[in-house]
Amino acid sequence: MKKNIPFFLIIILLINCKESTKQSESIASEVVESERNSTWWKEGVLYQIYPQSFKDTDGDGFGDFRGVIEKLDYLESLGITMVWMNPFFESPLVDNGYDISDYRAIHPRYGTMEDFQEMLDGMKSRGIKFVLDVVVNHSSDEHEWFQSARSSRDSEYRDYYHWWPAEKGKPPHRHSLFDPEGGWDYVEETDSYYLHTFAEAQPDLNWENPKLRQEVYDIMKFWAEKGVDGFRMDAFQFASKDTTYPEFPEGHEKDFVKWYGMRPQLHEYLKEMYKEVIEPYNVFAVAEGAGSTFKDAHDLVDADRNELQTAYHFEYVDMSRTPERYELSEFKEVFTLWDKEFSENGWLAIFLSNHDNSRLVDRFGNPSPEFRTVSTQMLNTFLLSMRGTPYTYYGDELGMTNIDMPTIEEYVDIDAIGKYKTALAANEDVEEFMKVLNYSSRENSRTPMQWNDTDNAGFTSGMPWKKVNPNYKEINVAAQENNPNSVLNHFRKMVKLRKENEVLVYGDYQIIQQEHPEIYAYTRTLDNQKMLVLLNFTDQDSNISLPEVNSLNNTLINNYEALTINNNTITLKPYQAAIVSIKK
Ligand code: TEU
């Protein structure tokens, strides 16, 4: 029975749905506006978990999801609000998971999808957001896409990768970050070469192909629908390539990012990703690598670009890549320049260590038994009192150190092996090379987490995939848990101080006496709050004369008992770190 809907009713309905679309649009715009201005990822404290080294529960010597589940209360006790976990997907593990063969499947060594969901829900119930590692500059050469693409030039997945048909002759040289032979590898089946920025087992995906991009957005939606809160975009600055593959000049690889990164098209794809995933799913996204200029970084993260929320660049970690380490003057200059550049627009990560670099205390602190604790506390005070989202790498909340690996036979990392082959081919002094590798290799920061002083530091009941640092008897969670002056409890206190004082998040940063050779001093000011941060980067007492001394108020955190003040001069003990509020 067809009912006649009175005309005025139609009008009202129309008005309503107009209203409601206007409403949903305004809500959507409000959400976006509030989301864009929402600040959990600005005000948060991120903790990075290298899953295979965190906690093993099934005795296979590899960390797993149930191990993380077992340690959820520990994570909550740290006060951290975000967890970035390195890749745990199906993979032949040529690059420890940064070579994915199935983006929707969990590598069995980590557990099941049910374990993943329980871990994720366990974090959420503790107010911890989860950031997933998205490795889509390249896939594994065992991914079905590549298996099909390499087998036939007519494969529907052929254009998911970059190919150079052999009949065109040798492809123009491309540098590989992991393969001394270069960035092209020959495939007999299709008499052609494929491109790989990293290892030959990591063929680069063709982001110029809209079908491939849609595949990636669908993968991100798959995990967003499981409740993932954010994505770390691995090596994404390299994702877009000029598919005419022009010749690059001799020696171009010395300025790798300039020649291989940040092509204009990348921004089109990020805007597309924003529309397809980031905005509708209200998720956070951070890029690894921010180009080679401030503009590159702004173009990635400025709010009005509708691309990513944030990014991290390598200028901080690149400062101490050799045993000669770094100069405090350079350290202060780099952090002060980037803070100034991003004080109005854009938001970046603040970090000094991760799974691609050796340990924090060895590169920027002092790992000696005498100064390991205070220097790590000083560095954590620094990281958690700067503007930007602080990233802490598992174990740095304890002051875990590098592990001594003097011979190449001890290395399994494809990056280390590649660099060793390159050094041999270049007839470099192998002894000198090994000294630098022993100091800088990222394998130093992938040793099992040190939970207690039982066998294998309580990491596994089996044979650990990587030897536990012999100093685990001294450096472990259990030993530090009940020691108020431990690195662990200082870290907890510093996280709490940051979360309770927005001035340490958004406050204006002002460096003091930048020329001081031993002390890094700066203030953070927000509305009627001002704080003075004092950090001694040396193993000696050091003095600094400050007019602010007269208006010093409470000492909010200090890794020593007292702060020695004599008239206008403050004497800081070796690696002393203190934050003092200033009367405004
Ligand atoms: O690293 C990308 C990158 O450009 C650098 O981090 C560089 O490869 C690194 O410093 C080498 O020591 C990302 C991941 O963080 C890294 O673990 C992976 O090996 C790499 O991509 C390939 O996926």
C-alpha cells in the first residue's frame, strides 16, 4: 500500500537530513579539527618494544605477545602512554621482520591473532595506545605479490614493483643501504632487474601504482579495525620513485636522502593516505625519516598539510655514530635549531635511541659502572623535558648498555654484514672497522630485556636468540624496582612530572649559555609556569652562574640528593640533572 507522504513532511525530512549531513560534516570537521588538535600523541610518552627481545613465554628463545601481556602492569607502571612495536608479521626474517611476506598474518613465533588482540586490549585498558610498524617501502621477496611478479611480465602484480627489462641493457646505478652489490637484482625468469633500496630480499614496492597504494590502505584499515591507534611508516621517505629511472651523478649516494627520498609525489600519496585511512579512522601516523631539510619535515607534518601527524629525523642519532662520539656544542645546536624551527608549526619526535642504533648510554652518556646510572638519568631527564613526543627504547629506562661483539662472526644483522662486505671490498682497515661496528652496530640494542638476575635475565627459559648482556646481574628491573634512586624509578618520576606539567610539553624552549662547554641549561615557559632544566654532560663537577638563581623555587626532580648553590653559581655533580621551577 503506497502511502502518500504529505509534501511538508518531505521538506522537514530533507531539512533534517541536510541538517544531519551538515551536522555529521560539522562533527566530522569538529572531530578532525579536535583530532588534529587532539594531542594524545603530542602529550604522550612513547615506549618502543623490540618484540623478539622483550619477553619469551614459550621457551623458544624469542620474545612473544604473551610475554608482553605478562608485562602489561610493568608498562603501566612506567607511566608511558604509547607503545610502538617493531614488526611481528609473517616474514622470512632476513631483516628481523622488516621484510614482510604477509601483512595481515602474525609470525607464529610471536603468537596468534587472538594473542595480539588480548595484548592490544590489555594496553587499551591501561590507557596505552598501540602504534604498529608499517613496512611498505618494500615487501619481502617471499610475498605472494613478488613471487608472482618475478615469475611473469604479465603478472597482475608485476607493477607492484620496479622492473628494468634486461633488453634495455644495464640499469642506471642505484645504491642500496644494505647490499654492497647495489640496488638492482637480476631475475632470470623474466630476464629483468628489480629495485631494492635495502636488501635484495626486500624488493621496493611501486607507490606510483594506485592499485598498490590501495592495497596498503586496506592493510592499514585491517589493523585500524582491530583497534590499532597509530602507524609508524618505515623508511617511507624513500617510497616514491622516478619510474623513468634517470642516471644519478657519480657519488650521489653520499647525499642519499636528497637523491632517493622525498619526491613530490610522496605528498600526494600521503594526502591520499590521510583521506583514506588517517582521517576516517582517526589514527596517528609518524614517518621514519623527514627528508634532508626543515621544509621537507614541515611538508610532512604541518597540520594544514593533511598528511602525517609527526615524523622523526636522523640528525639527533647521527651525532654519535663513531667511538669519537659527539661535541656538546653540536648537540645543543642541533636540538635548539630543530626546536626553533618547529616551535610554531608541526610536531616531531624526540629520541636518541631505537632498534637501528646502539645503546643510549654508550653513545650519549657514560656506561662505566660509576656513571652509568646518573648519566642515563641525565639523558632521560633531557628527552622527557624537551618539546616533541619523547621516544624511549626498551631497556633505556634501566640504563642497559652495549654488548661487546669484537668479531664479525658474532653478527647476524644484515646491515652489519653488508657494511663489513663493503669495508672488505674497499680494503678498509678491518680492525678499525670492527672497532667502530662494535660501538655503533644496532645489534647492541637488540639484546634480551633484563628482567632479573636469574638465568638469561628472566627473558627466556630457553636459549636466547641473542646472548644476554653479561651485566644483567647488576642491570635489571628487579634490582631497580625498590631502589628509589635507580634509573627505573627516576624514569617513572620524570614521566610523571612531564604528564603533570604541560609546560614540559608545550612550553617555550629557551637555551641558556649555549656556549657552556659542559652544561646544557634551558628553560621551558608556558603561561605562568616556568622551569629551569640543568644537565651536566660531563664526569666532572661543573659550575654555571645564573641570574635566575634568585628566583629559583622548588627542585622538582634531581638525580642527586641536593643542588649546590653558592651565590649565583650552581655546581652540578657529574651527570647531575635537575629541573627547578622558577617563580614568575
Ligand atoms: O630503517 C630505515 C633507515 O633508513 C635507517 O634507519 C637505516 O636503515 C638504519 O639506520 C640502518 O642502520 C628502517 C628500519 O628502522 C630498519 O630497522 C630497517 O632495517 C630498514 O628500515 C628496512 O626496513
